[in-house]
Amino acid sequence: MYSNAHSMGNKQEELEAMVQQQSYDVVASTETRWDDSNSWSTALNGYKLFRRDRKGRRGGGVALYISGAFGVIGIETDEDGVECLREEVDNLFYKQLENVSGLSALVLLGNFNLLDICWELNTAEKRQFREFLECGEDFLSQLVSEPTRGAMMLDLLFANRDGLVGDMVVGGHLRHSDHEIIEFSIFGEIRRNISKTFTLDFQRADFGLFRRHIQSSLGSSP
């Protein structure tokens, strides 16, 4: 499940109730607008949280909750921060896309604000939007096909393999957020954490030896 929260400040309880009801494996959110003061209130029971807050000014921020049933790790990149001048943003983002292009399964989602792109025809008038299309055309497919904020399609989901993502539903929102929620399924083999319970086989126990150990222990107690 993905949502543009437009600030998680007053939506955490609603998100938690929704997650418990739907039992999502993955919950992604943009525009969290968290800072260090939110550390105590961001946890979801049964989920591991990965978050990146905007540094130096208000707004922004992304969060990713992954069900504890999955074994996951965070991957840090050398590039720290993407909010700077326009050309620097483009170059950094395209470099990161190139780095992950070889992954066997990639799902990329968020609020892209690529208003100039016609996704039905994969065309754009402005240069920076054409560069985005050219960068991803060899390995990424954009799968959202209906508006996510008013009449605009701002929130997008890309996958690098046919059949990787399906069952997509756009609709609903977190409290007063003006962006629609996107629900979807990711198909493929996933490694889950398995809890092991060991059961002792008492039918093979030597109870005589066990009693002698107990008596010896009790006899040596003060």
C-alpha cells in the first residue's frame, strides 16, 4: 500500500488501524513531514520501519514499513540527500536509477509530480521530462493509469518486469490528505522469516537420571 500522507502528524492512528485491518506486507508513505521529535510515535506493531526525513527544512520525508514476517535490510547509498538544485537532482536520480537497473525485481513508487508526461503515449514536451522517459524506457514500466490527486496523476508506480505488480486499486485517502491511496500486489517468491519451536521428546528421557540430578542439586543447597 502506498499513500502521500501530506503530513503523518495526525494520521498515525488511522494508518495503524488500516494496516491492522488489511494486513499489508508493505506500507510506503511520502510527505511524512517527520523530524527527530516524531521518533517515539512512528512505530507500527509487527513492522520494521525504514524512514528518511527531510533535513534542514520542513516538509518532505519518506517512510517504508515492512512486515516482520520478512527478512529485510536497508541499503544505504553514498549520495546523501536529493533536495538541491534542479540539474543536480536530475543527475543524482538518474545515477541511482542506473545503479538499480540490474536488479531482478524493482518496484519504484512515490509522488513524482511529472505533470508534463503523457503516460498513455509516453511523450513529454519539456526536456527534463523527456530525459526521465529516456532513462527508464529500457527497463521500467509505469503502471498507474488514473488520477491520484484531483484530475492529476502525480503518484506513480514503476516496475522493471512484466507481471511483477498487479491487483492495483486507486482510491481512498488518509484523513485530510488530498492524494489517493494506491493498493497493489507484488508477485514472486519472497523469503519469509520462520519461527521455529522445539519440542522435547520426553518418551526418550532417562527419568531415573533426571531424579538423581534433582536430588543431588537439592542435597547440595544450603
